[in-house]
Amino acid sequence: MSKKNRGMLVGAIGAGKSTLALALLGRKPKAIKTQSLTYEDWLVDTPGEYTENPMYYKNIMATALEVTHVLFIQDATRKKTIFPPGFSTGLNKLPIGIVTKADDEQADIKHSIKQLKKVIPKGPIVVTSAKENKGIQMIRDLVMCNSLSEMKGYVKQTDDEHIIFNESLYK
């Protein structure tokens, strides 16, 4: 992974950010609770409280200055999202939507994608399973991209149902 490009994981408490981070770094996924910002290689893992409490949004915005991509995590087993509509547009970084826990029997992938489309009006959305290693390489590849058009090209050439490129808030 290029040292130039860095991703920051944001999402609700228990959404699978840390488990996903471990999988992205090539380690065995396990559930852990992130208590503070964790910097490891090309990833920054944030506590879920940063996203769940609007008073902490300034921490997300400050940390976003250190990264090139923001990875918005939506747990497929949860009906609601904690992100306000269009949240990605306020950070001025390349957004990547990520559906976690797609392998869970309670997962509603279609609903999770719909939720992420509201958060990311333009950008890729990847359906993942850290336990089954699904979508992990696609996320690594997307973080290597340097523009939305480069990410769109990547999605177009990837023949996989686990990745889409959203281009409208209203689709």
C-alpha cells in the first residue's frame, strides 16, 4: 500500500470498523473496542462515538485532514444509519461506502446500500465480509485510487456484484 494514500474508517459503535481494519491490514479479524484514534500503516480507525455524537464531528474533520479517503461503514444488520444525508460531501476527501457483516443471517444488504447512497451521493460502495475476506482487496485497491473518476473506472472494470459506483442521491 502506498504511504501516500491513507484511509479513515468512520461508523457506529459495533459496526465492524476494527474488524475490517484488521482484515484490510492482512490480520486475523477479531472484535475489539476502539477507545481512541488508532493509526496503523495506511489506516486510521476511529471510535464509533466520533460518528454517533455530533459534538465529535470536529474530531472526524480534523483527522480527515491527515487522510486521502474516508471509509463510511454501514453495518448490514442495523436498520438505521448514524450518518446525516450527504455527510461525505462535508469532508472533501474521496469517499468509499462499505457494508459490513454481509455474511450475517440478519444482514439486509439492499437496505444498507440504500442508506450509504444517502451518505455518499457520488462514490463506490463495497459489500464486505471480513470473516470471509470478501471485498477486502477491492477496498485496498480503491484507496490506491487518486480521484473519483479513477475509482469509477476501477468499479467498471471489476466484474463483481459486491461493488457499485453510486452517482446520485436519488437512485
